[in-house]
Amino acid sequence: MLEWLLLLHQIPPKPGYFRAKVMRRLNALGALAIKNSAYLLPANEQTLEDFHWLVREIREQGGDAWLFRASALAGHTDESLSAEFRALRAADWDALAHDARALLGAGVESADEHEPERQRLRQRFGELERIDFFRSPAREAVEVLMSELERSLPPRAGRAPAIEDDALAELRGRTWVTRAGVKVDRIASAWLVRRFIDPAALFGFVDPQRYTPGPRDVRFDMFEGEFTHVGDRCTFEVLLERSGAADSGLRALAEIIHDIDLKDAKFARPEAAGLALVIDGIVLGSADDAKRLEEGARVLDALYARLAEVR
């Protein structure tokens, strides 16, 4: 029997843009509308975190939201809900297949000219892959088309300005505390701390419901933490701004982390889909948070080195 997450919400009529923003976020999360203001996702660690952030955002804007875990919903079976999720994704996969065929029809002689379109298709594929929870049959045709599109192009190299040294001495020698079960934003934030703020930083992973802050703790990516989401910025973006570390590679990495964590495609970074899959693999491969940070750091070191070379 499958487990489900059910989100109910009440959104104030003003400002009008906020309702549209919530709808876009729910679509980006792959949520299924089962009735007015009621949305469903299969229960897992990532979907639970996604819904928690959305609940917080709705409440901060003067609305209200409730999140429930359920193993059965009246009038629905696991099979019928899985079929609805597949059907929900089928139209997205069909639209992507149409655009991929159109790009293939442009011919390889114009590959450079059409590289931005190719990157957008890669990004859309990665985004759909992550929310195609029950593998829609329409996905298979797109996988074939994307394989045909994956022809390498020569990289455009260029060296970025050297990173500036930070001056946040008060953050050194602290224990950085976050929620257990780290994912992309927390892994990247921890990498930023060790790489640019305090190479000897210690990390703690806690259950927020049972945690009492210590005098030398710095909380990140936690409700009421010293460094956490602000508006539509993820924790990595907030921490990067406060750290004073800034170069083209870090700014690009911040955009990638944002697109993965917030799932709003704000920056439309083509690298986001690939990094998301790698981080998902790290998470699936180990339940140990310290090991996730270690393995994630190696990936982020390599990605940052490449981004710092590209303007």
C-alpha cells in the first residue's frame, strides 16, 4: 500500500499574484489536484520537504495550509491515483517530444545556433523526470529523442575573476546545525561553509522538534534558523550573500541550487537537472548525513571548478 501526502490550503484573494505563484509551485512539484484546494503527492522524504516549504510560504502570506499523511483516500485506490499521475505527466512528455523533434529537424549543421534550445530541453527533461513518480508511458519516446540530441559541443572556456576573501570571523569555530536527512540546499550550504567560511566547521544533524540551540550553534535551512530561506531565495543564496564570497562560479552555482531546491525554474539553469540526479543518487546511497556532505562536496568541488572557468 502506498503512502500519500495531502495538502489543503486557503489562499487570501489579495495579492492576486500569490495564488498564481502557488499554482505554479504545485505544478512544478508534480502535485495532483483531487478537488478544489486539495493536492496530492506520493509520500517520500523529498515531497514531504517540498510541501513543508510551501505550507510555510502560504502561511507567511496570510493564508493557511494543512498537510496530512494518508494511506487511503475515499473514492480512490493506489492504482487509480497512480494512473492519474501518469496521465498528468503524459501531456508534458508529449509537449517535450514535439519540441525535441522540431530541434532534431533543424539539423546538426546549426547545432551551435540551437544550443540554447538544446539546453532548455535538457532542463525540462530533468524536471519532468523528477516528478514522473509512476513513469508515464509517454516518457519512453522522449528518452529516445533526447539520446539523439546528446551530441557534444566544444566548451566555451573563460576564466572568472578570483574569489574575494570573506571576513565573517564570528562564524568560525561554530557548530552548524541543520535538519537530519540533508538534501541539495543543505549539502551545498555545508560545502559553502567549509570551502569559504570555516574549513574546520563542525556539523550537527537534528530533529527540529527535539532540538534546543546551543550557545555556539548556527542553524541553517531550519525554521527560525540564522541562515534559511528568505522570500524566494534558498538557504545557499542567503548564505552566499552574507558570506561575501562572490565570483561568477559561485553565482552560477547559486542559481543551479535555487532551481533544484525551489523548483520554480527561475534561472532555467541547464545544469540543474544533472546535479539533481547526482544528489538524488548520493541521498539514496547513504542515510548518513556526514557521508552525504562528504560525497556532495566532491561533486560540488568539481562543478564549481568548471563553472569558474566559464563566463
